[in-house]
Amino acid sequence: MLIEDNDDVRDSLGELLADEGFQVLAASGGRDALAQLSNAKELPGVILLDLMMPQMNGAEFVGELRKNPQWSGIATIVLSADAGIAGKAATLGVSTYVRKPVHLDDLLNALRVQFR
């Protein structure tokens, strides 16, 4: 699942990941993602999460994710341009992070680690 509020970034990353063989479920924000997870027949193996989003930011989304026992085990990779991303990722207890602008190799390496 790719959660990104910027349409262009979401579409581009989604296409790149699909070209690499991943099935991508895209959400425009945290609330959209929670709704999709609630209705999902199959849960995603990994969530790619933008931290800075309107309405529900990445930290708020992670909080909601952790409240649901079915979802709390889904690996989460944070995407952010924030210089303090390493500390924020550690505080959130997410699997890892990838800096924006996202380089495909960095993203694929992070995903490979999660799918081992």
C-alpha cells in the first residue's frame, strides 16, 4: 500500500513499483488508507507512508494502524524529505525509512528487506 497525498508522486511511485512487479494499492491519505484497509480482502505486505500529509499525518496514521491487531503487524516504511527522518522513524517504531526525493534503488532495497 502506498499512502501519499501528492497525486503526481503517488502515481509515479505506483507505476515504478508496478513495473518492478509489485501490486500497488494507492491511497491519497491516512483516512483513505484506513478505509481501504477496513474493506480489504487481503492486507498489504508493506505500507509505504508519507509522513507529511493534511488531515491525518503519518504519525497519526501509524497510531491508528497500531490500534487494530489485524493491521499492527504490517511493516511500514516511511517516506519523507525531513532531515530528522531517522529519529522520527525510530520514534514511530516503523520498519525503516526512505528519503525523498525517492530513488528507486533505495526504495527497492527497503522493500526487499521487508519481503525476505
